[in-house]
Amino acid sequence: MNNRENFRSFNIECLDLQDKVFKAVINVWTENIDNPIIDDVVENKKYEFQGEYQIFFLEYRDETGIHYVNFSDRVNNAFYGLCKKIEQRKIKLLIKGCSLGYYMIPCLQYSIYTTPLILGRRIEKRFMRISIFEPENDVKNVVTIEKQKNYYNTWLESIKGLPY
């Protein structure tokens, strides 16, 4: 049964190993799934849920014919899992969601937003939210999901003990 809800489509640019820029589309939607089994590609874990759950799907299609789909009970896991699959093809997504210094912090895990993180500085109550699909113009900022996760953990350490 195909019960796609909340469908959105985002046109992005990508970069291959030969520094050739090409176009891709990422589609995002939700589906209500009974007893879903989630393969968390980033953490290399499997989760089994009982009952009906809203599942977030992300689909990548590019002009070279590459196609991937990833899904999870949280947008951030679906997104980072999709990115990890694409990284294996040595493709860089030229978007803020793949930029060093940006991360989908826990309060954003059910959204398509990220926020910039500055070492040694907490985020404000009304922090900046940027679409993960916003273009990243500096290719040097585009890093692997592992590097993003390491930066996030370094940022967490850097704010320990700082007042709110």
C-alpha cells in the first residue's frame, strides 16, 4: 500500500570524483507503516517496532541514474543514512545538511532543518534553522557524515559547563 503523505521534493547539486557538478532530486515523505523494521545505516543497528508508526522516507535520484531510498522513524536518521549510502559512491551533496559545522541536533530530528554549531558556544533559545537542502557554495565545507558527527561530539564537549 502506497500512502505517501507530506511529500516534498528538493532539487540539489552534487559533485563527483572528477569535480563534475550534476543535478539530483531528493524526495521526502511520510508513510504510516505497521511493525516497521529500521536499519540504522549510520549506527549499524536494527530496530523493530510494534504497532503503527509514522516513517520518514528520503529518496535520492540523480541525472546519472543513481537511485537510493532510506527510511527511519526520525528524519535525521533517514537523512544521514541516505547520505552515508551516497558517500559510498564518492558523491558529495552540495547542501548545508552535509556541511561541517552544521548538524540536525536532537530537537530538529523530526524536521528537515539543521543549525550551525560554533565550538565553545551554546545555541540560543531562538536559534537559526536552515534547511538541510539549502545549497552549500564552498565544497571544502562538505564532509562525510562521520566527520559531521565527530564535530557535533566535539561541540558537545566544548559547551560542557557553560551556563545556559
